[in-house]
Amino acid sequence: MTGVRIGVFGGTFDPIHLGHLRVAEEVAERFRLGRVIFVPAGIPPHRRQPETSSQHRLNMVRCAISGNTQFTTSPLEMQRPGKSYTVETLQYLSRLHPKDVFYLIVGADQMVKLRKWYQSEQLFHYCRIIGISRPGTPLDHLQARITADFPPEHVQNIFLFSVSALDISSTEIRRKIREGRSIRYLVPQKVLQYISLHKLYH
Ligand code: ATP
Ligand code: MG
């Protein structure tokens, strides 16, 4: 039996929003992915630490993807002690499912820094990488960055893909909540309810 194409979408998801979900939907359609796994980072290595616990962030992902059988989530980075290195996640997943083909989904703002990730060249042992457009980082700039940063044999395993531009970020959502403003229609209704129930980001 041939393997399934699986998308791996890492992030802080503090909180998950409609921008993330639309990325996953459009990538899954275009690359004919059987499944997209959302992997919330425990301790992200390259950024400010999350405002909310891993458990809350995982629960919000669960709320967001409920009802979509193509989308799943995994606590594997949250459960691993120490920093969440993507390369270790992909190594683990590809050993667990050796017949499947993994596609790592990365937004343009993170893609431009990909070369600086821990053992970034090793990623190509385990997956192909899909770089996604995001408002604020033009794809042609990203294309130039990638060709400058990686050798051709790696560049051929990086796919750049333009998705519907949704200028939504978790930072902006957190700010709105702090300021007592509405975040309706920026996150799924169930995530909105979860945030209210647990009084997150106040
Ligand atoms: P923060 O503002 O806290 O950094 P974020 O909105 O950037 O939050 P992350 O959890 O950091 O969300 O992002 C996870 C992944 O999703 C990253 O690869 C990021 O580039 C991508 N991403 C997030 N929002 C969008 C968006 N609106 N369009 C395209 N890609 C996105
Ligand atoms: Mg971000």
C-alpha cells in the first residue's frame, strides 16, 4: 500500500485563528493531503513564550478542528521535555509512519528564517516543505531568500504556495482581548467560547 500525504502544521497557536485554518484547508486541497496534523509547540525555541499553557492551546486547537475529520492535532511537542525543535518532530513522525510522505507547512514570516532553525538542513531527510504566503511577506522576497539560503537539491523540495490573504495574527487577537474588543469572526465560535470561559488573555 502506498503512503498518505500528511501535512504537519506547527505553531504556537496562542490562540489558533481562521488564518491558520484557511491555510490548512487550501494546502490540503492543493497538495492532496489526506490529513493535516496541527502540532502546538511546547517551548518555542525562536520566540517569546506563549501567554497561555500548552494545555489551553491544545484544547483551543481541538475546538477549532472539531467536526473536520481531515484535521487532527498532536500533543507530541508539548509532551517532549525541553525546546520544541521541528526537526525532532518530523524525525519522530516519519519513523512512526515510514510509508507516508510528510509536508511541513510554514508561513512566509517563518520561512524567511528557516535557514536559522535548529538543524534546518536535516529537515529535508524527513519532509518536503510548503512555504505559505502571508500578508507582510511577499512570496518573491521569500523565493529569493530560499535560493540564497539553501542548495538546489533542497530548494527542489520547497514549494511556495499562495493562499487567500487573511491578515489575522494571534498577536492582534491577544491585543484586542486585552483592550476589551471583539474577536468574533477572527476565531471559530468554539474557540471564542473557550477563551471567554477560561478568561484567557485578559
Ligand atoms: P503570533 O502573532 O503569536 O506569532 P501567529 O498568528 O503568527 O501568532 P503562529 O502560531 O505563530 O500564529 O503561526 C503558526 C504558523 O502559521 C506559522 O507558520 C505562521 O507563519 C502561519 N500563519 C499564521 N497566521 C497566518 C496567516 N494569517 N496567513 C498565513 N500563515 C499564517
Ligand atoms: Mg507567529
